[in-house]
Amino acid sequence: MNNLQRSVHDSIKRFLDVCVRNATKVAGTIISDFPVLKARLVGVEAGITAAGTVQTANNTGAVQDNNDAKYEMAKITVKYGLKGAVKARLAGENKLAEQLGYHVNYIKRAPKKLAVERAKAIRNTLNSNLTLFTGITAANITAIDDAITAFELIETEPVSLIETKKATGTEALPPL
């Protein structure tokens, strides 16, 4: 909630507290349609409270899951990429070694789409040269594929949680 919404919500709550304490004095004597107005005000206050609850929902867990999946993808891809780079240098394939010898940050610090592209490029280079890399197996390539897939599946989750939070939070506030 922004400051204006918070102040309106607090005012409504204070007014309802006064009405509850003075219910017998207010009901019928001063304001003839008091029960109708009170019910409407209670409904508005409940809507504001519900919207505030949605706005304060914690979605950092999904963001952390996304970062963890990205790190795991980078770690496993670079692990086998570096093994492949060593084998390529031993075989005299320096150009190939340059395509594989990266640090984890090469993938981890890249934006999401670029990180996936870089991981797939290393994976494809490894896969197309499996005969040269004696220490790398098809199972290792599958492990890289699994890590990339896991990251791609979780990649958009934090964005959708934030979108849902905004759509059901502020936009859901009842008109005053």
C-alpha cells in the first residue's frame, strides 16, 4: 500500500472502532441508515486489508530458487567445459579449448537468455567433440541438459509471481 492508501485504511479502522464503541448511541438516533453504511465500510476495510496482505507477500524464495538453478547450470556446464578444455589443449586443439575454458561467472553473471545460450554453446561443443574428450561421457552431457532445462523451467517463475502480486494487490483495492 502507498501512504495515501494506508492513511485511508487507518481512518476507516479508527472510524469503525468509534462506531463499535458507540453503537447504541449512533445506531438509529443520529444516522438512520447506519447499519447499511457500517456494512459497506466494513466491506471496504476488508478489501483494503486483503489487498495489503497480497502486497506484502514474500516472493524472494522464488527469486532465490531461480538464482540457485542458474548457479547449478553454470557450475555443471563449466565443470565439464573445463575438463574438455584441458583435453583439447593436450590434443593441440587450442581453438576448441578457447570455446570451452570459461569461469562460472561467464554464465552466472549473464542475463537469463544469454546465460542459457552460453551454456548450450558449451554443451553443444562438448557433444560434437565427444570422441576427443575421453573423460566426458554422454551421461555428463545429459546432466548439463538437465541443469539447463531445470533453469529454463524456473526462469520465469519470479516474474509471474511479481506480476500476480501487483495485479491482485494494488489493483484490487476497492474504490472509496
